[in-house]
Amino acid sequence: AEDSKRRVLKDVFGFDDFRPGQDAVTEALLAGRHVLAVMPTGAGKSLCYQVPALVLGGLTIVVSPLVALMQDQVAALRLAGVAADTINSSLDRDANVAAWRRVAAGQTRLLYLAPERLMTTRMLEALARLDIRLIAVDEAHCISQWGPAFRREYEELSRLRGIFPDVPIIALTATADETTRTDIAAQLFAGCVETLVLGFDRPNIKLGIEAKQDGKRQLLSFVQRHAGRSGIVYCLSRKKTEEMAGFLDRNGVRALAYHAGMSKDAREANQNAFMTLSGVVMVATIAFGMGIDKPDVAYVFHTDLPGSLEAYYQEIGRAGRDGRAAEAHMLFGLGDIRMRRLFIDDEDAPAEHKRRAHGRLDTLIGYCETAQCRRQILLGYFGETAMPCGNCDNCLDQTPQADGEAEARIVFAA
Ligand code: ADP
Ligand code: MG
Ligand code: ZN
């Protein structure tokens, strides 16, 4: 399933990495669990059900409150080559009949419906005969009576669970407020649901970027400032991880390498040491990190430019899970840009894919070169607006009096 969802992400939607949250949500749905996903606007909620819909096959029903939204989504999906349909009041009868024929014939993967249309007896009976694998309720806060967006038609959706007892349901909303969340969970899932709440900010991670000069020396002095703490150092190549680990080791820092070219035993031994001992520095390629949940990683150090802003965010997110002050530090040089451009150009991929990859790289470079608050740029990319954070190099350069640790916040609650 891991493979097929990544393939769908890349081949259908053209993205290399899941955004924060998407991976976990997709995983839960594919395992047949109900999910309530609370993610900021622009976070990429649609993909949370579109990817599973395509991996699962059969029919996915998407409930959406606005006809215009449905039309947009269906048009975008069709552009990507996905069989999507909508049946709604803005289409003429013939178009709706044609759409239904495709759905009934099993040709449609995603069917977008307004709640009032879905919850008619006729529609429900007709759908019951089809192979429904997933139900997505978008803008799920519309079900909450206390919210400003309440829609009476959404209340009816509380019957879905009973009507399709074997179909996983995902509810999506950007309204993170506790009351609304509880209300959605109660109405759609009788309280029984895996809830993923995601704000993208990790305020305890200090963000910094430094011009790359003598990378080894820069790494050593950084690591020595954090002596005794666990950290992850990312390098672009396997060879470099071993060189850097050896160099740190010779300079009195307990460092281990990790990359996909090592034997399984050696990898496991190093990972084990990192997880169980304190103060070990793991010098790794991106092969290291997936599913690593060590709460007290004090820093993530990039000796080279990561692949994208998404990848960077994911990688630095491995620091400071315990909420304590942590650091994300990157060395950035022009050589890295050239290298990344070459990677993209050398890839055996369609021109359109390369164009997008260069675009993503530009975004990342923009982040590296900005004089603005880095957190603002990073969060802005994920659709969150933020005030200058006071905990990145750019903010700190301007406000030398900024004091102490940023307040820790729990941003991911399962
Ligand atoms: P939301 O519904 O959470 O507001 P959308 O589903 O509309 O967000 O997605 C917002 C934007 O993010 C879209 O342009 C989408 O293509 C983009 N996006 C979503 N997932 C990814 C990803 N994994 N990588 C890059 N861009 C993504
Ligand atoms: Mg949306
Ligand atoms: Zn800042």
C-alpha cells in the first residue's frame, strides 16, 4: 500500500512528497479506519481522500457543500486523468443522467455530491448496489449547529455510518476549535474516530540557514555547541554520511552513519544505538527518518540542500518532538543549487514533471535566501499565516533582545 499510494501521488498528482498529515490520514483510511482530519486551509486536504480513492478503486463518494467547489474539484481531477463526476443542481438533466450512467457502470472513481442529494432515499438505494469503498465529508464543520457555517442538510449525514457500516468515512475541516471537533466526531462517528489535528507550526524548532563554506568545520562547531544531545545530520550522498560520521567521531563526537547502501544489520545496529543511547549523532541520507519517533532529538542539521520545502519540513520535524527547544540548521551554497538542478535534468521524466520540480526547487531557494521571517515563509507555503516568529535567524538578527524558548505546543494529536 505504501508503494501504491506513493505511485498515485507521483503519477497522478505529480507530487514527490506527502505534505504533513496526508501520509498518516491516507494510511489510516487504507487500513479501514474512520478519520477526522483537522488541517489548515491550503494544507492539502483533498489529497487525503483522493489518493486513497484511487488506491482503493471502486467508488468514493465526496460530500461537499458548494456546487462551485465540486465543479472545480471534478475539473481538476479530470485534468489529471482521474474519472471524477458530480451530479448536482447546476447541471442539466442530460448531464446528470450521463454522469449517473458512468457511476452505475463502475467507470467513476470519485463522485461529488451535495449532502441533500446524497441523502435522498433514491440516491442511497441506488448507491447501495455499487462498490463503495470510501466516503469523504468535506467542510465537515458544516454539521456543527453551533458553528457559523451550519447547514441543516449536513445533519442528515449522521445516518451515513449506519447505512454504510463497512465503509471508512473521512471528515475534513480547517476549523480546529475543540467544540466543533467534538461535535463532528459525535455526529458522524458516534465519537469513535481517529482524529488528526494538524497545525503546521513547530514553534520550538529554531530555524537557521548559514552560507556553506567549510561544511565539515561548520558541522563540527554546531554539533559541539549541542554536545551530549542527540541529533540528526542529513547529507546528500551515502559516501558523505560516512565521511562526516568518521570526521565527527575523530573529533570526539559519538556519530554513526545510516544509508540504504549499508547492510540491514549495520543499519539496525546504528538505528538502535541512536534510539536507545543519548547524545548520539546520526549522520544519514534521507533513508533515515521514516517512522522514527525519538522525542528528544535536539537538532536536525542539513549539510546539503534538501529536495523540496515539503521534504525539508518533514525532515526538520524530527527534532523537538518533546516540545523542548530544538534547532533546524542548514548549510546552503550555490553548488547545492547546481547539483539539484542537475538531478532534475538528469531524471528520466516528462518535461512537465521537470518543470514542476524546478519550480519546487525555486520555492526552496526562496526560503533559503529570504531576509523575512523563515517561519512565515514556511507556514505560508502550507497555507498558514503567522506573525514573525522570533525564533529564526532572520527574526533574531533583527531582535537581539528576543528572549528564551518559544512556548511549546502540541501540534499533532492522534
Ligand atoms: P485544503 O482543502 O486543505 O485547503 P487543497 O486540497 O485545496 O487544500 O490543496 C491546496 C493546494 O496544495 C493545492 O494546490 C494542492 O495541489 C497542493 N498540494 C496538496 N498536496 C500537495 C503535496 N503533497 N505536494 C505539493 N502540493 C500539494
Ligand atoms: Mg478543501
Ligand atoms: Zn522568524
